[in-house]
Amino acid sequence: MLHSYRVNMAGDGSVQKFSFQYLSSRTFPSLELKDFQDRLQKWGMENRIHAQAFCFDQQFKPYVAEKFALDFFQSDEIMRSVKLAGSAGTISYGLGARASAVEIESIPCSTISMTMFDKLSEKGVLQEGGYIRKCLEEYVENVCLADQLRNVLVNEDYEKYDIYSEEEREEFLFRLFSHLCIGGAVCQYEDMVGPYLTHTKHLYKDLISVQKEPGSSDLHVVSQIYKIKALDSEQEVFFPDDKDHLNSFAYLVIDPVKRNVILLHHKFSGGLW
């Protein structure tokens, strides 16, 4: 079951404030290598989707997740280090506002294979060879739904929408796949599903941490994922975007073992020209 929280600045002071340090040497090949960047440019996400890693100084447990998130967005290090989509497709740095509150939602992350996407072929969303079946265009939140794949991902009234359960849709891997398929405001869609699956797999591997189960070779995910929104002093959302959109998002990907956290975020529109 998912939980949402709104956390205000006032606290009982029982937990020491988390501090953070930017790990500028940490790389994310799925966002930085040329072949991947070329795809992101085609999908309207270049310089609009960002991942940055930070270390933190205390033990993390889920019951302090709300405080962790608030401390993160009130940190001077985060204030000056966060990458944002600038004007004319450039990158700018710095949040520009200190959060007075946050909203967080715990996101399931247990999948270690891509098998959940086999349904796309099994249920006829894809043709032989991975071609995405086309359909009549319609728009949802300025997203063009011109094929069965995007209808399955976005359109709750579509006849094949229910091939994925709500539990499957909540999984972090499914969310990443959906975000990449939807893309940015100026997006050239793929005719084949392969590039989306490949990019999703590499991005997922860049973000999550896994460990072997004790006494076994089986792997399990140790990362804990939270969808996040930061609110200003007027209690208005300003990050990841002050305009609500299904593909403007931000996640904290927390590795409690290494005491690292990755901020992954994307802004759907604005700053294009």
C-alpha cells in the first residue's frame, strides 16, 4: 500500500538533521553517453531529465523518510547543486527556493528483470519484430496518443489498459518505462519498442542498488524509492515543476547501505526556446 505525506518545517527535534554532499564524480551513462543522449534529444528530454547523486551522514530508515526528504530540500548543498532545465534547452543550477514542506509517496521497487514487458507482445500491443501498433490520435495533457503503447500507459479508458494491474504500474521499473515512452513536450516517438526497453533497462541499472540474498545467489533490490514534490512558503509546488503534468516527476532513490541518494527528475515543458 502506498502512503503520501505532507511534512512541514516544524518538527519535534528528536532526529538530527540530515546533511548532504554532492557526489559530482558519480556518472549516469544512460543519461550521458552519446547514443543515449541522442535518444533523449529525439524524445524531447535532453537537458530536461537529470540524475545526481549525494551522500548523507546518518542511518536511513523508512520511518524517517519524510524528515529525510524535507532536510534534503532545505539543504544548502541541494539548493546550489541541483540541475534544472534552463532556457533554450540549456542547464541551470540551483533550486531558487527553499522548501517549506514536501509531499512524498513511497514507490515499490522489487523487480530485477524486464519480463513484465512481455505482455506488450502477448496482448497484441506490439506486432512481430517489436513494431508498435498505431491507432487514431488523441491527446491527454498534451501527450499525443497515436499508438497502442501510449494508450496502454496513459489512457484508462483504452480497451487494453487493464493488461497491467495497478500494482504493476506502481513499480519503479514500469514508471521509468512510461516516463521515457511519453517523453517531453516536443517528442518524436519510436516505431519500435526496442529503444524504450533498452534505455529503461540501462537507466534502472544506473539508479538502483541490489544485493545477494543471504546464503543464495538470488538478488534483491535494496534501494528505497520516493516520489517527491517540494512546496514553497505559499504551500505551492515549485519542484519538479510548478505546472502539474503526468510526465513532470521527481524521485529520491535511497541506498541505505551506502548512504547515497539519487535525485532523478524531469520537467515536461518550459524553457524550450
